[in-house]
Amino acid sequence: MKRGRKIFTDTRGRATRRQVLKTGAAAALTAPFLNASLAKAQNDDFDVIVIGAGIAGLAAARRLQDLGYAVVVLEATSAVGGRIRTDWSLGAPFEVGAGWIHKPDGNPVSKMADEIDAPTYVTSDESYQVFAQGGAAVPRSEINSKYRDLMRLYKRVDDTFDNDQSLSEAIRRVSQDSLQDPVLRWMMSAYTEFSTGGPIEKLSAYYFDEDDEYDGADVILTKGYDQIPKSLADGLDVRFDTVVEAIEYEEGDGAAVYTSTGTFESYFVICTVPLGVLKKGAISFDPPLPKAHQKSINEIGFGSVTKLALKFDRPFWPEDIQYLGYMSEPKGRWNYFLNYRTFSPENILLGVSVGDYPFVAEAMSDPDMIADCMGALRAMFGEDIPEPTGHLVTRWSEDPHTFGAYSYSAVGNTPADFDRFAKPVANTILFAGEHATFDFHGTTHGAYLTGLVAANLIEDELAE
């Protein structure tokens, strides 16, 4: 621990993982970081190689470079941001990945947005209209009542079972009819599956909603979420179109990183690639990662969310309502729409597919996906609505640099499966990213904070 750094501790005198993430005081992690014998020659080009220019990698690189260490960031694509990407080709910011700053009060990403004067728009969960499968608008009173029923249902699940199982199975056992209730079924998908990134058939009934959060209403960055990673990347040495293929490492002797453009060597490596890339084995490790790390990689859930932005020559939906819901079947099929007219002059609806349906949608061609989504909109607003004049689509599950959107707590997962990534491998390889924290998994602020955790571990080691 560096002199003068104050760490809040639990009653046994140890800093808790949640406290470490919220304060950035990584040196107090309960996982030990042993002294490494930095035996490499003094003329090495880099102290640290960061793999991935997403927000976790950029946070780590920025922290270390600001402290004077030689850092290079290896990025497989042609831009910074990772799963933060903004596309303006429809005339408004289409967020390919992260779309909201969730709970901005105290959120470090919100603080960064303030520091660069990024304009934001506060979204309102109270501005919504939900449509039944036949197209009838569901009264708000019914939605509000059913939401209270859902919260009571989740509490019954939490209070009833001591063994883990899927959320859908737990619901079936306490209230089988709830799975057939169209409003509750829609909420389980549009709310729970969307926020967690996984289908209720695979979500852990124990841990699906136990992650931490800040406070405040979610906000959209109206000039693009990619302002954040671009700001972090300013002045960093980022090597684009550099695909990492293999990492060789040895305790006390650093690491060699083999890429599509050549070999890089350093004392330390911070690997921030998405969990989906690790699951696919797209990067080989020599020696293989410890079995505990392999267990986390194999068992943590990793899902997808499909977004389809449709632009029209005129709005045919209520222009002042922010969110439009549709009780679609199968579950998760285009059941949630964001109305751009509430914060942009463009006539755009952003449709979302969640749960297991993204793997169906993302296998479609663009025309087939548009037709599939338009089927939902026609059920909501009638057959005479116009065809879209433009579109943008995501396919995270098929992206070779992600293989999915974000992590979730699957059946059998525990917080330790996520937090295990905080333990360095051979005092040389560190991991960061949204999957490397239980408290904030699946979020940009979680990814950012884990980047600081990794950087601070290395800072303490190199400072000795």
C-alpha cells in the first residue's frame, strides 16, 4: 500500500472489494499482489501492455501514463471505445453499445462527462406506453400494479430458496401462473433481461439483481457516448488494427504479446478484452491460465442485446413518450423502443431484442430483421405505417472482437467468479473489464473502475 493512502476497511480490518472499487484504492485488495522480480533489461520499450481500447483499458493506460510509465494500448479495431461506439449516419447518435449512464449520482463516468462538458438528457422511466400483443394500449394503472406484483414475486423467490436455480424455474415453483401472465412476462424480459443481459432461463435466481448501483435517473449523452473514451485516449499510444493472438508470460520475467502486426514485450499485461473473446479462446495463454480463472471464464454468463434503429420520414407514434413497450412473442422479440423524438429532431425509433432472441435476430439479414421489427410496430400502430428510410443494426454476438454484449450472473455463479479476475496471474497478467467486478458487472462504470484497480496494482508494484 502506498504511504498516505487511506482505505476504508471492514470490521476485520480488510478493505472490501466494493469499497476498493468505489474509492479506486486497489492496493488494499484482499487478493495478495506479491512482489515481482522485474528481471527484464532496462531498455525495454514498455512497462505495461494494455490489450483493448475500451473504457477499462483506457482508464488503466491513462492512469499509468499520467504517472510516467511507458504504456502501449493494443486495439483490434480501428477506433477507441470497445463496446462504446456512436454512429451518426442517421443524423442522430446511435449508440451501438452502451447507451445510458446508469444512476449518475456518484458515478465516475458521469463525472467524466461533466469534466468534458458533454451534454446529457435525463430519461424518465415514467414516460412510457405499453401495447398488448393485439395492439391495445395497456392502462398505466395496470402496468404500475403489475410492477408491484413483480417486485413481490422477486422477493418471494429471494425468501424461499436456499439453492441456486434459474430465475424462471424459481418463479415457476413459487407462482407458475406468473410466467404466463402477459404483462409480467413482458416485464421479466423488457426490464430484467434487458438490464442484466441474460435470459431468465439462465439467470441465477440468487444473484441476478444483487449487483451494486449508484443513484439518480439514467441519462443519455446527446452528443455521443464515444466522447468519453475519446477523451480518455487523448495522448495515449494506441495501436489500431492490432489483433492479439497469444500471450507468453513467466513470473519475474514479464510477458511477450504476439499480435497480427508483431510482438510486444513488457513487465505487465492488462487484458481487457470482452469475456466473449476469452470464452472463445481467441487469445492463447502460455502457460495456460490458472484453473480458477478458467472456471470464471467458462461459467460466467455472457449474453447479447440487439439494437435496430429505424428512421422514418414522419413520426407515427406519440412524439412526447420516451419508451414504447410491446408484449411480443417469442419473449424478448422487439419488446422495447426508445423514441428519439424526445431528445432529437430525427424521426427514429430504436428497437431492442433481449434474452435469447438476439441470437435469432442477429442471424437474420438486415431486410429480414427490419421486417421482423416492423411486424411488432405494425401490431402496435397499424398496418399503414410507412417503411423506414434508413436503419442501423448491431450484431454483438457475431462480432469477432466481442462475441456478445455484456456479462450476467448465470446459475451457479457467485460474486467470487467475477472478482477472481482481480487476482493477478504470475504477478504479470491482470484482467479488467465489466466482467471483472461483481458489484458493477455489465456497466461502463464497472469496466472503468476495474481498469483503475489493475493500474493501481501495477503502480504499487512498479513504485517499489
